[in-house]
Amino acid sequence: MTDADLPPVIPHWIDGAERIPADARTAPVHNPATGRVAARVALADGVEIDAAIASAQRGFEVWSGYSVARRQTVLFAFRELLNARRDELAAIITAEHGKVLSDAMGEILRGQEVVELACGFPHLIKGDYTENASTGIDVYSIKQPLGVVGIISPFNFPAMVPMWFFPVAIAAGNAVVLKPSEKDPSAALWIARLWTEAGLPDGVFTVLQGDKAAVDGLLESPVVQSISFVGSTPIAQYIYETASRAGKRVQALGGAKNHMLVLPDADLDLAADQAVNAGYGAAGERCMAVSVVLAVEPVADALIERIVERIGRLRIGDGAGGPEGEPDLGPLITGEHRDRVSRYVDIAEADGGRIVVDGRGCAVEGREDGFWFGPTLIDGLPTTSRAYQEEIFGPVLQVVRIGSFDEGVSLINSGRFGNGTAIFTNDGGAARRFQHEVQVGMIGINVPIPVPVAYHSFGGWKASLFGDAKAYGVHGFDFFTREKAVTSRWLDPATHGGIDLGFPQNA
């Protein structure tokens, strides 16, 4: 096979241009619906890592000198370009991740909320001013950018998750080095080109393709001032500990095992609809997916019956659609991940769970080599099972039968994760008590995926978040800026300060 016969190589984006070393290590990028290798992605070594960070430092020196008005103009231009051409980005996401086009578009629109928040950044980076804090002395604060910041994003949201961070970071005057997942790296490259078209100076948005070597390069570089990460809990903890030891700011968002508590007074049709939507959307590859339905008896049988009926209407297929239109869910990201999800269902079955609907062995006609896994429903799984306790990250929904509201809250609070949870009820008192007592960062009341809007902030508790700062919102602007407090005295020409060796006092 000649080089011309090999799949194309997806490059880095450094200093405003594509970069592919002649001897680059590469990794395959699959089309999950066909199982075929569609491209290869360059994997950075030390030379590319150093070049990316050095380019970002030069970009920061230019960009941080831009006025607020000039920065805002570039952000608005990026927002308009993204809005006009988001169909292109959605198609790229579907081709490499596998999610259906409408879900890819939803991802972009939720990410664009943060772009729009960042467009209004001037009032979020203002300091404070106190005149005459002491006689003749004024005290004020100013907020300044950190410098070069690193973003390490997961495969499941190749556009939205980076957009949780980079619009805020760039608005605040920083330069960004984005390390996307090597499983679906093209969205990041498309975004980089869009920033250049919007007028962002070279080096301010850099894409460093790669694997663990690129991650460690960002964590260890003395130039990189902060790390923003979303992914599994073990990696989030590694990112947090390694970057913190290097003196960096860190926001590391980890995994989840999200529960949905259904009380006997709930609208069961609504609960079933939302359990299916939140459990099987994006083939379950969401950190905010509902994994466990806690059904307070006597509603479990009726709820399971409704969920099974809805699963029977779901279509699985190529996310890009076809003659029959768009399917409801597409494939998983890789064959390896599909097999991992399947092993969890094996564990659940061995531990006594009843497989009500089995997605193992799912196939799509004409796409037999795709990474398919069908919607799966498990009843009666013991809470001691690894399949209950660990994040599966696939279209697997578990129903656990419980006896009371208190038992449900206790189960949620005893878990190691604290990302998202939901309650379905028509009892306002129960809902209010739930939001007060549950130990989770994001709560839905009759809402199954409670991802906050951009002017609030996203993040969980416990093993779902490492670091003190959540993503976007006010938390984001605080994270990507640091404050200076200035105490100032300008003497009146008619007075003289004199000599006083005592400690300064307010007067």
C-alpha cells in the first residue's frame, strides 16, 4: 500500500496553520457507523507540544494587548460564522462520533450559548473601586488573564465541551491550547479555522492532536497556567493531582452515575418518555445520561411496561440518516467501547439482574461492521453489582425498585458520584425536600438532563468534580482571570505626607 492509498492525516493547528510532521505517529479515526478507518490523526511528540505552547504564548502576548472592544468584535464575528455554518460542524461530529445529526446540532447549539455569554464578557471582567477607603487613599481591583491555558476534551461532545471553556478563556484575554480526543479530532480543527476567519490572531487558538503524551506535555509545561478537563473520574483525578502539583489552576470534571427518582404520584408517561430520552440519547454516551431509575413502589411494573413499549419504537442506524430518515440513536464510538458496555451487561446478568430488553448483538442491515449496541433495560439489579456502581457510558438503563423517598435519597447520596440527578413527582413539597437533601451538583425537577444554561455554571460534587471551579458562567470567568488589588494615594499638592514609621492604619 502506498501513501496515496492510506487514509488522510488530520493535522495539528499551530500558529494559524495546519501542521503534520513528516514522521508523525498516527492513530486511526473510525466512522462508527461503518467500522471503517476514515482517517488518521497525528499524535504530537515533544517537538509539536513545545511548538504549540510557544505559539500560544506569542499569541497571548498579542491578544492580551487587544482592547476589550476589539476582542468583543472578534467574538461576535465567531458567533455569526458558527451560526451560519453549524450544519458543517454537525456533519463532522456525526461522521466521527456517530451521534445522529439532530443530536450533533443540539450539542452545537448548547455550546453556542457559552459563545453568546462570552460575547457579553466586558461586565464580567470588571473590577471594583472604593474611593477614599482611607483618607486620601483609593482601593480598586483589576482582573487580568492567566496567559496560556490548556483544555483537554472528551470524545462524546467534541464541540460542546470545548465550547464550555474556550469562549470564556479567549474573551478574558487568554490563549488556548485545545487537546481534543483522538477518536473524533476534526471538529476542533474546523473550529480553529473558524476562529482564524473571525479575525483571531495566530496562536490564540491552537489544536494539539495527540494521546497521553500531549496531555502530559500540557500538564507539565511551566508556560501553561491552567487546565480544564472533562472525562472519566480516574483521568480527572490524575489531571487534577498532576496539574495541581505543577502549580496550575485546575477544573477537572469527572464521571457520573445519574439517578432518576420516580415517586408514586408522578406522571408515568412523562417519566417513561424522559427516561428513554435521557437514557438512550446519544447512545448513552453522556455524562448527564440517566443510568438508574429509582422506582418507588408500586410504580415499577407500570413504568417498565411503558419504557419497553417506547424502546420498541426506537430506530438504530447511521446517524447521518438515509432513505428512511434520521434514526433515533447511532453507534458507539469504537468497537472496544461497545465490547466494554457489553461486558457490563454480562456482569449485571451474572449478578441477578433481569435483562428486560437486550441490546447485545445488535446489528444494522448494510452496516454490519458498525459499532452497534441496542437500548438495554435491566430490572432488579442488586446495588452491590459493579454494573450498578460504575459508569457504563452506553445505552443501558437500570430500574431499581425501592420502598420510599428516603430510600431513594439515601441510595443517591451513598454513591461516589454527584454529577446530576432528577426527581419526577407532582408533589412540590417532595421536590423541595429533594433539592435540599440530595448531595449532587445539578438537579432536575421533572427534567431528566439538568444541564444549566450558560449564565449559570456546570459541575457536580464528590468524584464528579475535582477543583473548585465549575465550567462556564461566572465560575468560568473567575477561573480564567486573576485579580489584582491596587491601593493608591495621590497627594494633594497643598499637603505633605511627612514621615511615619508605624503600620498603615485606616483613618
